[in-house]
Amino acid sequence: GAYVMFWWCGAEERRLILQRFAVSREVMQTSVEDVFALAAAEGWDDPVARKALQFIERRQRNRAAIEKSPFADLEAAVMAAATQGLSRELVSEIGYLSGVKPLTAAKIMGDPGGEPVAILCKATGLTRPNLRALWRSMRRPETTADGAVHPDWERVQLTYEMLAVDRAQTVLRYWNWSLSSALTPTLLRAIRDGEDEAIDEYSAPERAAALALADNFGR
């Protein structure tokens, strides 16, 4: 719930959510180390086990996406965005390389506050210069008219510094799950058309996705 509320909270509320609810998955990872080996030996055939293990595994980047990508790695895609500007194709590619769906990547990079970009960078192991490059690719300000650090950029940098990688991954993976796994063509149509009563009939994950994405459809 708190991670969904994050999208329409102010800066201070967002900071509190990240401080209080961005939990570590270390205990779970240690507890199921043998399960990873068993699942891999079985070819990841069990969809429920696969989804659960994907949520807590340590690796965030998508190795399969890297093999298919025109870019050598995520860093190269970010630098291309900084040089060329952030196109729809680059947003999708950065999302794939980061281990999230294009819809999730678009929501993150279109967020007015900017904190989700810091979370994406921290979760995927991108460095501070990479964060700056991605910020610039989004044409977001770094300084104010009088030359001071822009409040948005300062807040984004603080968000990057305050979160450990593991906790950032927890947030990013929940967003990816809540924004993409529950969406169906019918739900997308209900979001687009502003059918609040219809949305109320959906499950909790589906309603969470609808609430988080409503602004993107002009509601």
C-alpha cells in the first residue's frame, strides 16, 4: 500500500515511505538459497516459485535482455539517452536492461518528483554520474536561475544516497509487479475512460495499478 501511495505523495511523505517501508530482503534470501538451486535444476518450471524467487533474488539487471540489446550494457543505454535525448525506445530499452517492464520504466522516468529515477539507478548499480546522465536525458534542471542546486535534483541525489541497493530493489520490484502484472486490456480501458466504479470491482493489485497510472492517462 505505501509503495503505491508513493506515486502521489509529496516529497516529505515520499522520504518517510522510503525510510520506513523500504525493507531488506536479506533474511529471505538467506533462507531460500537452496530453493534457487532446486528451481534452476527444474528449469524454473513452477510459475509461482519463479515469481517469488524473482522478487527476492540479488541480481536486478536482466541478463537475457543484455544479450539481445543493441547496447553493451545498461550504462551504455543511459549514455545514449544523455546524448540523444530520452526517446520512447530508449525508455523501453533501459527498462528491459534494468529488469522492469517498459510501462514501469515510463512511469519512473515520467514522475514529476524524480525520486523514482534515483531508486532505479541505485537498484541496478548505476553510479552517481549515471544518475546525472539519466537526469539530463530527461531534460530536468540541475541548477536554479541563480546558480544554486535545484531542489528537485538535490532531493533526487539524497534519495540515491539514503537507500541501500537491496532496499531500492525491493521498491523497484514491487512497483514493477504492481504496475504491470495486474494490467489487462479491460483494466487499461477502464483507467483510460475514468470508470471509477468499474475499477472498484478489480482485485487489490489491479486497483493499485489503476491508481498509480491514472495520472498518466490524464485523469
